[in-house]
Amino acid sequence: MTIRPEYRGRGIMRKLVIQALDRARAMGYGAVFLGGDPKLYGRFGFEPSYKYGINHVKGIGNRAYADGCLVCELQPGALDGVSGTTSYYAGE
């Protein structure tokens, strides 16, 4: 997610992320995954997915990249017993 420079600092991204997480929770999703800056998205409860035993195909053995593969558990325990590898096409 990005906000045009002239609109930054107004809380727009915060509102969008919170609304998206609230909507996903209301729809019954247990977790949300994304790729991004852990410092930025950590404010919203996102953590590196490897902490849950879920790695990204490029993150295995590459801690710097793995830190950017994030998950936010929306329902407590939703990721209990879940493990595996995620993959997505990012135009590479």
C-alpha cells in the first residue's frame, strides 16, 4: 500500500489498514498475509510469518527477505498447527 506523498501524514494508510483488517475479521478470516516493511505493518499487529512456521519460498534461509513476509492473526489460535510455504508472483 502506498499513499501519494502530498497526502501522507494524514492517517489515511492507518485508516485503510484498520478498515481492511476489521472487514477481514468480520468476514471470518483467521489471518491476513502480506509482503511489506515489518516496522510499518508491525504497528497493526503484523509479524514475520516464519514465527508461525510459515515461510515464503524466497525467505527460506534468507532472514532479510523473510522478515518482510508478514502475517496478522485475526482470530486467536487461527494459525495453531499451521505450517508451510507461501508463494506469490511479484512480476519477477
